[in-house]
Amino acid sequence: MITVRFFASLRERMGQEMRLLPAGPCTVREVWDLATDQAQPPTHLLAAVNLEYADFDAPVADGDEVAFFPPVTGGAA
Amino acid sequence: MITVRFFASLRERMGQEMRLLPAGPCTVREVWDLATDQAQPPTHLLAAVNLEYADFDAPVADGDEVAFFPPVTGGAA
Amino acid sequence: MIVGLRAAPFAPWSLLAEAEQALSPADRDGCGASSVFVGTMRADSGPAQVLRMHLEHYPGMTERMLARMADAACSRWPLRQVVLVHRVGWVAPGETLVVAAAWSAHRAEAFAACRYLVETAKHQAPFWKRECRADGTSSWVTANTPAPAE
Amino acid sequence: MIVGLRAAPFAPWSLLAEAEQALSPADRDGCGASSVFVGTMRADSGPAQVLRMHLEHYPGMTERMLARMADAACSRWPLRQVVLVHRVGWVAPGETLVVAAAWSAHRAEAFAACRYLVETAKHQAPFWKRECRADGTSSWVTANTPAPAE
């Protein structure tokens, strides 16, 4: 099983916060396609695998958590 | 009357803290010579006239306060 | 080291006093400089007054990133103490968003480390701001202000 | 603006909290960033432990220079609040020597103004340090540490 999470504006845009996908060796890009029915990825989309930033070509394995989110906007002005 | 003041290590080196000189139009350099019996000015000597940094060529007038001091060492490490 | 998230308002200057008091006598004797940044929520950042803001984060990843940034600062500069604390949840204008601070023997390292903490926390830690304005509108903040020129 | 000399030990973080509380509501709403530097007397700055230090100044000129530096910072950057306080007299290790702080809308201005205050106070304000060491020696500090590279 792979856990897919969406944060912030992306969560609202995709209309989902979390989703479980069947396991199977794949990449972050393939997880995106599967979880979003092949939606066009927004520009500046960021991804993380198991709480670490990851490229779209990074491998994903059974039990991994994959997160997608927009550019970060923390800190002060 | 011109008031001449010495600060910090310069005060110790010159063996005087303050001194009054007779008035008369002159420069900071001439005040130094008069107040120190023409001692060789140390390198990096600084001067102020009436609480403002001044060059050695700056004019000094009756009633002025002229101060001499070594490089400043305030603030933190 | 004081690193992490705060879900409720906190007093930045008291936190900094605590961080300094936590220094060992040896570290305290060696500390000549501390450089501090405190970021605060403004009420006037957009076209309409901002009434409140929601600071979303990625539980687990955000804490891990902040801890890594503090560790990286300590590896890169000879620091005696580090603070990196970021607010999450609902925030009102005037409340502290982030505190970054570094204590070192000399000011050059303290300044550099503090700047590093502020900029990496802002540009790499997973936080997202949603502003609620007096005119009833609400929107995600989409862009970071650029890093200051050196 | 809180600018001047202190002849006795003072608590830097309380001073900073006071400075922030002195902000008008409008200034507070517009303040997104504060950058702070606190300089502290170290015990280990020389070959032998420093027991205490005497900070001499030029009464009248020193205060005037500090006030001018704070005014210059406010002219150069859009600041909401400034602190520039320097200790004088006998100082013990661990005591605060200088506090410089700037509050502004954005961090770039706050950082730049704080750095400016720290460096100009150090290199232009008339202060002289004499260190008394554990080995019985005592000497004037003759050179400033250089300004940090940008």
C-alpha cells in the first residue's frame, strides 16, 4: 500500500487530502498520475517521499508515504 | 580658552586627562603640539572638536573642546 | 537547542531569555554574540486588512526539516546555542510567526547562522499560509518574498 | 527609539520586549520582522581568563554618536523601532555589552539596519575597553575584530 497526501492549495484543488494506492514499484510521477487520474501537474509542484523532498523520478516502494504540495510560504515577510 | 582632553590609553601615555590652553585661532595639529610639548602623535590617533570627529587640519577656536584618543574598541566580539 | 513548532501564541523574547539561560557556564563564558530574527504576522500585507491567517504544515516532515536546519547550522558554524521555532495553526496579527537565533563567540558566525536559519526555514520547511481578510476574502499566499540581497 | 548608555547590568531580552511593546498599534500592525544583535562580554577572549573589563567612553560625544547612528538607520531604511544601547563602566563576563535591534515590515531592511547599527557603533562610537585578567595583568584592547564579510 502507498499513502498519498496532498497539502494546502493542492489539497483543495485536487479535492482530496489522502488516498491509498495499491503497492507496486513505481516512481513519484506514476503515483501522481494514478492518484490524480493523470491530472496536469501544476507548475512548481513539490513532492516528498517518506518526509523527504523527492524528484518526480524517485522510486516509490510498498509502505511509502508520498506527499504533493505547492511551494512553501512559511517564515516572516 | 581651549579645553584639551585625552582618553583611554592615550590619557595614560600622556600622563594627563585634561588641560586648558590659551585661546587663539589654530588647528587641531597645533593644539596637539602645544598640549603635548610636540610629542610624536601615535599612529591611528583620532581627534574630535566639540564632540565631532575632526581632521588634524581642522580649525579650532576660542571655547572649543579638542579631544585626542586611540582607535575605538566598543561593541561585541 | 530549542527547535520545533508552537500551536499557540508565545512570547519570543522570553523564549530567547530561556535559551540563553540554558547555556552551560562554559558556553556562556565563550558567547560574545547572539544574532536573532523574530518574524511577526502583519495586518497590512495585502490589499485588504488581514484578520487572521492559518499556517498549515506537514506533521512529521516539518519538524524533521527544522531539526535538520538547526543541525546543519551547528555543523557549519561554531555555535553555542540555536533557536528555531515556528508557529502553526490560526495566527492573529501581531503574533510571532518564527524565531531564529544563534549564539557564538563572534558576531560574524552568529549573523551568518541566523540568516541561514531564517532563509532555509522560509524556503525549505513545509509551511503554507492562508490569509483571511476583512473584506471577507480568503486566499493562499502563493509566493515567498525573495531573500534579501547580501 | 531606545538609544543610549547603561552604567549598570541590564537584561537585553526584557529591553527588547519593552521596545516592542512601545510600538503604536499602527506600527505593530506593519512590523513583520525584527533583527537583533546582543553582544556579551566573554571570559575567554585572551590568553588568560578575563575577570572584568572597564568600558570607557567620551561623555557627550558617545551619546551623540549613538543617537546619530540610530537616526541614520531610520533615514536609510523604513524602520518602525530601533534599539541601540551600549554598556559603560565596569563589566563582568556574561554581562551584555551592546544591544542593537531594528523593526521593519520586511526582513531585508531589518537585517540590514541591525548590521549597520552593530558595525557603526563598534567602529565609530568612542568606547575603549581595558581588560583585567586572572593572571593579574591588565591591558587596553587595541584592535577591533574586523567586520564580518557580507
